[in-house]
Amino acid sequence: MIKRHIQSRVENALFKGKAVILYGARQVGKTTLIKEIENNYKRDSLYLNCDEPDVRAALTDVTSTGLKQLAGGKRMVFIDEAQRVKNIGITLKLFVDQLPGVQVVSTGSSSLDLSNEIAEPLTGRAYEFHLFPFSLAELQSVYSPVELKRMIESRMVLGMYPDIVLQPGEAPALLRSLSASYLYKDVLQYQDIRRPELLEKLLRALALQIGREVSYNELSNLLDVSKKTIENYIQLLEKAFVVFRLRPFSRNLRTELKKMRKIYFYDTGIRNALINNLNGVELRQDTGQLWENFMISERMKLQNNRGRVVNTWFWRTHRQAEVDYLEEADGALQAFEFKWKPGKRRVPKPFRDAYPDCGVEFIDRDTYGSFTGIT
């Protein structure tokens, strides 16, 4: 068992008078995590799987009296795949308001329906957490730093989804299955998605552009749809925890980019499967971009698991001077450059001149440890 670092944060939020909601993409281990938490309560908990039609019916338009009967005196109620229940926000609100002695924990495989329906009913009544694929910091509970370093290349290529990591012999087949429509099934079921083939084409286009600025206008022309449609689909992919965006950093220079975005994948294995390239790094032309995506996603997972709120950007000028990644936490700005191969490094002069107090670290395959939380 590889313990998820977010587990302690979730457990610390229990029995504080609020619902606990765990978001995450499909197959990242949400059910495993809540089952692990449930083990601590043994006979004093109730697990409800909303994939079951009778469970959905029991939680739909239910009264507080009905909820008390359903809970049956248990202190803990786990509602898995809660977004499948109509008006789930009202049901969770009733748990919090009418059953104060019962701790309800719910999961959702995307934030699409769940967050839309709970937003108003649960204002001020819920703690929200996000679970992502395994992180390198989590893997060090079962692998030594030396073993992790040996695994880096395969993890860059195949990604960090639990099944992929724990079943290496089946990894390519599992990854191709996961990267198909199953991963973003919630997006395809969303009411505004009328062209699922467009979503798949958009994902492949984004997969080929990691590490580069993404132009919505160019994507619009490439896919022959409106810019607004591109924006909407990318937002939905973010809500399904498939991709995330970095904004350009701009404070001082008129030459700094202000409108472009970079889009990365939460899991590089998914990205590679989408472009049908699971070759090792020695056979790839995109190793540098892949390393950049892998490191930024690992950093995002690390900060999320620690509960740290940071601002994140990339920096680039119109003349192509560039710094890959910037973070601001507690008023301090820190910059990072990603290079797969160790070697001599240089910070762009325009950046040094504009932000002389900002430190810059170079993250390569020999120096990634502290950046990703490996001790």
C-alpha cells in the first residue's frame, strides 16, 4: 500500500461540522483512499456507491428523516461517485445541518456536476480536497531515492496513475485504455458536448504543444470551430482534471507576454498515449518538453498534497527570452528552469534585470529531489 499524502489532511478535517469532498479524475485512487480511512472506523461507518441505481435513488430528493434511517446510527457515511446523484448538494447540506453527529465524506470523478450542484447549498459547509495520480514523493515510501531515479524515465513516459505504477507489465495496455474516452467520460456526458470527436482532436493538439504557448485562435483554425468552443472545451478538460493552464507572468516589462497560456497534462503518460508515443526517452524528440511537463505536474501535486496555496506562471518576452516556471508563496517569488540533461545554465538577462531579487533554480535529472519533495 502506497499511502497518499493527502490522507492526513482529509482525516484532520473530519468531525468539524462540515462535509468532506474529495475530487479527482477517474482511476486516481479515490475509492482506495476512502476505504483506507473507513478502516479506522470499522463497524461505525456506511459506504454508499452511487454507481448502484438503488443507492442513487435512496440519496435523491431524500428528507432528513430518510437520511437518518439510511445512516442507521453510523458516525461516518462515505458517498462514492456522488456526482451521479441528482441534486447531491441538497442531500449533503441535509447531512451537515440535520445530522450533526454524522460525518459525511463524498467523492466525485470530476468537478463538473458535483461542484456545480454543491456550490450554493454547501457554501461554508464543506472542506474540499483534490486527489491526483501518485507523486514521486509518495512513491518514496516504498522506493529508495536510487530506485526512484532509475524509474524516472519510465515514469515520464508511462505516467503516475496507480494501476500503471503497480502493474508495470500491463502498463502500456492499461494506459491506452485509460487515455481513451473513459478518462474524460464525465466531459463527454456533459450537456454541452455534442462533438466528442472534436474533444479528442483538441486533446491530441494540446498534447503536441506542451512547453509552448497555446493560441486559442490557432486551435480554432486548426479544428475549424469557434474560439469560444475551444475555450469551453479546455475549461471542461480542466474540470475533469486532465489538463491545467499556466498564465504568463507580467509585472514590469512592456515586452512580456500577457495573453498567451501554456497547457500541461496532469499525467504525462496520458499525454503520451494520446499521441501514441510510448517510446523511451532515448528515442524521443520531445524529451525536454516532457521533462518540463513531468516536473511541473509533480510540483503541482506536491503543493496540493501539502495544502499550500501558491501562484504559478511562466515568463517569456516577445523576443523569446524565457523562464519555464515561477511560483509565488507568502510574497516570495522563485523561478525554475527545466533541463533534462545536467550542464551549464544561464538565466536570461532581461529577467535578471527586471527581477534581480528572484532566485532561479535549475531542475534536471540530478537535481529534481527537493523540487518534488523527495527527501
